[in-house]
Amino acid sequence: MASDAGAASLDGIDLLRPLPAEERTALVRQCRWRRFQANEQIIDHLGETRDVVFIVAGRVRVLSHSAAGREISFDDVDAGGFLGEMAAIDGLPRSASVAAVEDGTLIAFLAPKPFRDLVTGHPELAIAVMKRLCRVVRLTTDRVMELSTLGANNRVHAELLRLAKRSRVEGRAAVIAPIPVHADIASRVSTTRETVARVLSDLSREGLVERRADALVVRDVARLEQLVEEVRGGA
């Protein structure tokens, strides 16, 4: 596809905000730019590319597939985020695939050496990259523990809590928008769409969640967190 670099900007990338504007502008010219459509592959699992991916517009999903072909979803990254830094740092093959979630997702690819030079030249960026890697490790540890110790219903509760904590707050409630797709939740917690639908229906009857036209509302995040922690503590 044609490059979008002429009209693009990296000003919205959270990692790069500490940089002076002129340095971000110079970085634009070092990137390779491309737009992707929904479900189009951006990074291949075990692929040999090493570029860091800046999500300039749209949203992407980090995922993998089992030997039987079952899709396993790890995380969604919105515009302003970045990923792919592990391969750029250690030079090893990609640990997961990345695909666009939305049509018109705009990606800026930065080669490994310019990325490493950028981070080593700016300590605040190095700290930000380390914090992101720490988040990945913590998230992975939590999910391993959940898969090992919690039933399917409780794993759905835990995933819903994660989504709520990343969403807009309205008093005691959290507004998750857009409405999460049952299949996406099921992929993340290793269960079925039917189980997800049943759990959400049960929570709705209990008054803990409410489905709106354009969002899923967790009406009491603290109560949901207590529900999750009670089960974790007894596991």
C-alpha cells in the first residue's frame, strides 16, 4: 500500500510524548508506514521481522493459535500504544501474532537499531519500555494462575474485571465500550462463547452488569473485584 508518512504524525504515541516535537517529526521519516484492514495480519508468530510497531490509528490484537487451530487472544492494543519491542531487543523470532481489529488501522514500523538507539538515548523512554514489559509479565502470570486454579465462570469474571479497570469510570461503575464480543472473551480465558453468554446473563440478573446500546456497564466494579478475589483466595 502507499505510504501514509506524508500526512502522519507520531504525536499520539504515548511512549514518544517525552520527546521534543522536532525529534518525533524526524522519527516519522525513519518509519515504514502502512494501513491494514480488519483481521489483516501485521506480525506473524515466529516471524523473522524485528520492527517495533506503533499503533497510530485503529486497534490491534495480540494472539496465537493452538496446534488444532484454535485462536488464543492475549490482549488488544489501542491507538497510541506500541508492541514488538521484545524481538527488537533480543533478536529472537516473534512470540505471537498481531492482527488489525479495525479497518484503516495505521501502523508505523520502526527498525530495531533506530528503536534501540532511541530508547538508550532517552532514559525516560527506557523506563517506559521496562514498565510495559513488566505489565506483560504480570498479566501472563495472572492468566497462568487463573487457568490453573479457576473455573471457567470465574475466569470470565476476572477478564470482565480487567476490561472494567481499563474503561471509563462513572462513579462506582465502569463503561466498557465497544461491547466486548463473546468470542473474544472466550478466546482470552480458554472457554466457549456459550459459557461467556451464560455468565454475563447471570451477572445481568444479579444487577452487576447492564447492557446498553453501545456499551457494557459493570455497575459496581468493587463488588466484581470482591467476587473475583474471594474465589482466588479460596482456590
